[in-house]
Amino acid sequence: MKTTIKQVLFISIMLISFSFYAQDSRTLDNYRQPDKRGINVFEAPKDTVSTFDKVKVRIGGSSTLQFQALSNENSDAVPLQEIGANFNLATANLDLDVALAKGVRMPLENVSIFSSPPRTLR
């Protein structure tokens, strides 16, 4: 029992340290960072120095749940249906940035994934 716990603990520590190491090498050539390092940067830097050594894939994502509150009014000639307030459809975006070869990069940004089926109006 103790050896099993030690083995599981050792494997989990190794996997955690490997994941921290994997997060360190996320930089790509001519790439604008989507986090705080990319704020106030209009477009990706363009340079001729390439450090390509193998295919690199950067996977990122974001999600959102928006709240919308609308109101409507007219001159009371035609009665309007109450709109009210509710949450919009939840969405998630998947970002893939792939360095394929020296000077060749394939960005796939804002691949939308809907997390629930659309609502029907009654």
C-alpha cells in the first residue's frame, strides 16, 4: 500500500513538473501575445530572424457568458411584447497557432464552440 502511494505521488509530481516546463516554451516567431504582453501592440512584430527548429503548436482559449437587458417603447398604438433581461448563449473560442516551417505560421483564431442549444422564442 505504501509503495503504491509513493509511486502515485512520484508520478504526479513528475507530471506536474512536466506541465510547468511545457508552459515555458510557448513563444512563436512573429507572434503578438494575447495576454498582458500584447497590450498596446497593434500587430505582430515583423523580423527576418527565425528560430524555427520544429513544429510548435500553441493552444489557447476563452469563454464568455453575456447578460443582456433590453427595453422597448412606442406611442402605445401597437402593444409591444415585454423583452426583459436574460443571459445570451454561452460561447467558447478555441485559438490554435501553429508554426509549420521557417517563416510559415498558421493561426486559427476564434473557432467558436457553442455550449448549449439555441433558445426558441415563445
